[in-house]
Amino acid sequence: MVNKSKNKKSKESETMIKWLKSLLLVLIFIFIGVLISYLVLLVNVDTNDHNTTTSKVTLSVTPLSEKLSLNQDFTFNVYVDTDNQSVNVVTAKLNYPSDKFEFVNIDTSESEFGVQAVSTGGSGNIEITRGSVTPINSTNALVGKVTLKPIVSSEKAIIGFTSSANVISSTTNTNILNKTINGSFSIL
């Protein structure tokens, strides 16, 4: 009777050990699956970050240079080249010498970005922030037109983008702006 009890306990122990081994194996597989999913996620995030460093997304002023007449309004365009990437928000922040130009207006009626957020100018600063419900992918998308009046003669007057300018990717929601092209003007 003692042997039967020992055999029964021994079989129960063996069954329990087999069950624990199976449970441990299942937990190991779950852990490996979670670890692999996490590593795949990390690789995808890392790839997205690298795309922004190779981007050639550009904000530019057109014309780049011109001889301007004193006290005659001058209009320049602000364009974005999205470098074959889809974007949905552009913030063009520019500076101009307020001792040489007087702010007149900003016209965004022909902008390819249909949603108006900010459109301000004066005291040497311009900001145009526009959005689009449908992502924009263009080599020459008009953001807006700015009109200034030259008020003082000058050999060189720079209209340039600030470091706060940005172009937001519609897929990563990050700033992918890589380059800005400023304008240099002479006032006669």
C-alpha cells in the first residue's frame, strides 16, 4: 500500500513537472514573440528618423534677386519643394530689414495649401502657416505671396527664412525641412 502511494505521488510529480515544463516553454515563446515585435517596431522608428536627414525638402523665395525701385511695391513668392514626400503643414517664417522695407500684405488666395492658420507680417517679421487636408507632394507648391515696399536705398537687403520655419510630413508628423533659399535684393 505504501508503494502504491509512492507511485501515485511519483506519477503526480512527473505530471506536474511536465506541466511546468510546458508552461515554461509557452512563456518563453511568448517572451520571444514580444521581443521580436518590439525589435521590429524599433527598426521601423529608426528608419523613419533616417529619412528626415536625407530629405531635400526646401523652402524658397522667388525671385532670388532683383533690383527694386524705391517706394514701389514688390511681391515675392514663397514656395516649397517637398522632394517627392507628402506634407500637410508648412510654416514659412521670414525676416526682412524693417529699416529698408515696409510690410504691405500677404496673399494666400492661390496657395496650394487650402487651410489658413497664420498670416502675419510687420516689424521685420513674416509668418505664413498653411495646412492641407490632402497631402501635398510637389516640386513647386506655392505657400503664399508677400508684398513689401522698399523705403530706403540699399545695395543689399536680405529676405530670409528663420530657423523656426518648418515643413511637416503627413506620414511621420515631423519637420522634414532640410534647406532654405533666401532672396537678396538691391533697392535703387
